[in-house]
Amino acid sequence: MNVPKIKGTHTAMKTGMLAAESAFEALADVAASDTGLHLKTYEEKVRSSWVWEELKSVRNVRPSFHSSLGLYAGLAYTGIVYYLLRGKEPWTFRHGDPDHATLKPAGEYSAIDYPKPDGKISFDLLSSVALTGTNHEADQPAHLTLKSDAIPNERNLVRFDGPEQRFCPAGVYEYVATGDDDDKCRLQINAQNCIHCKTCDIKDPSQNINWVVPEPGGGPAYNGM
């Protein structure tokens, strides 16, 4: 994503087109096979496209906020260095810890009591999900699975108070009681609600969620846009 412009759809579309071209070339070069194919030309195509040039010019903008510069110096960096050098600076900042490693135990914080949605300015989660027009075929292979069914209860719920039910913007993950005992619960995955944001794949502190590309034609539609 081009952070200063807050735009990434154009780069996603272009890299998708390049991936399709690379896949076509790979399929045309070999006989039919059940084994997977490596798209050897994909990286070269991306590097030689305008996508690489554009994203290289903004590579330091977001990481500058994670460096020793801090918030205000990061803003200054973006406003001065980026617009003057346009990515020609000889250095490259790096991000710190990955997002999933920054989550701290729930016991270190107090619970936040959010006001209930009023239906005018704020809205409940499921009503907002309905506006996306999200739809998935019921018989398609699951695109959201767990590497271990035990980790949500043994680690995520105990240590982090079940972050899956909070970081997902579409209510895909929820802990539901098993039987009559409210103290015992399991993680339920409502994959039909998924809006393909991949937040769970990025933010799960145990990296236990396996997010794979779902069947084509499903997901959010945003018909009102």
C-alpha cells in the first residue's frame, strides 16, 4: 500500500494481473501435471513494473513511526524527506516486532466498557457486516482453519482473553459455551461472515489461524458503492 496516499487497490490489481501472466506462462511451458508450479517470472515482472518503483519510494514512511524517531519526527520525516527524496535515500527503515508479537496479556489492562450502538452514529457489528453483502457458497472448502484446536482455549483465552473475538471486524470468531457449563467454551468460526481482511492471520498471538484464499466469487460485494 502507498501509505502517504492511503491507496493500495491499484497496486493489488496490477500485481494480480502480473501473477496471472506469470501463471499463464508457467502453464504454457510445461505439460499437464498434478504437481505445483513455481511462478519464476513473477518477481521479475513486479520489480520491472511501476508498482515496484512506487512502493520503493514510500518504503520508509510507515517504518519511520516505529523507529526511534517517534510519532512527531515520523510525521516530519514523511513531510520533508519523502517529498524531497522520493525514496532515493540510501537507507531503509525496518519494522520492529510483528503485530502478533505485540499483544500483551489481558491481565495487564482494564476492560473497556463501550457504549451500546445507538443506530444513528454507531452501529452493531453484524448490521455493518450485512452492508458488505458478504456471501460464500456453503459447500466450498473451509478457508479458515486452526493448526491446533487446543490453542484457543489453552493459550489465547487464558492469557489474552480470547482476542479472536475482538480483532475480527466481522464477528467471524466467537467463544461459545459448550453444554450447560458456562465456564467451558470453544472457539467457533463463522467463516460465512469473513470479509477477507486477513486481520486474524496477522494478529493472532499464537499464529494458529490458517487463512487461505477462499473460493473465487465469494466474499464482500459492497453493492452500494
